[in-house]
Amino acid sequence: MFHTTAYDGTRDEKYQLVKKQLTALIEDESNMIANLSNAAALLNQFLDRINWVGFYLVEGNELVLGPFQGLPACVRIPFGKGVCGTAVKERKTLRVEDVNQFPGHIACDSASQSEIVVPIIKNNDVIGVLDIDSPEINRFDEVDEKHLKEFVDALVKHL
């Protein structure tokens, strides 16, 4: 059974632990929604200074809201729109220091000030994104980006 963990050590060590926890949570489960739900919950309790964490999944030419932790969110995002849609279109991780400066930003929660979006790529197809928002400007850095990409890499093996 899962217990809330106090994460000690360097940021790299903490991220290593959360990635191990992810694998333990999902390694014996094949249901995508269950695995995304546990991944969102795990990141929500692990990351500090965030106000939303979750997934959007590809459906046709847009992203549709998937499992998440936080306030209600935008349900559909067209490819190329907002940070999430742009990350899908460009097939790359986007780390936005100040969402108010991002052209076409979609403000689902006006408290969000910075954002990181990691595309989920399986068999060379983008199947969704991991989206994390913070009420702080410049909350996410290269350490977060590196480890969140690795988190998604571990997750995609079980989707």
C-alpha cells in the first residue's frame, strides 16, 4: 500500500525516488486511466508550489482532459493552441517561466503563472501530454524538465 513519503536528499535523489514509486504503482497494471490517475496523484503529493498536475490525451486533432489533480480544467485544447497544444504540435517539452507572456496561453486557472508540458510519445506518436502549473513565476527549471521527461518515459511503458 502507498504511504505519503517525506522526500529527503538532493532534488535529483528525490526525483529518483518518485520515479521508483511510479514504477511500483503501475508496473502490474495495464489500464491507462488507472496508471495516469496514480501518476497525477503521485506528482501532486511530490511536487511543491504547484496548483495543477494532470494529463491531456490526444483525440482526433485536439487534446481532451484526462486524469488530474487540481481545480476543474479546460476540457478540450486544439493542437497548436496554448502551451499544451503547442507542445503537441512541436513534439517537445515546453517550460514557460511566465504564462502571461506566452502567445495564446489558455488560462484555465488564473492563479497559474508558470507551466511545464511534457509530450507523451509512444511508438513515435504523441498520445498526450503531462501538464503541470504553478502559481509562481519561473517555478520549473532544467532539473524539473530532465526528471519529468524521465518520469513520462517510465510511464509510457505502462500505457
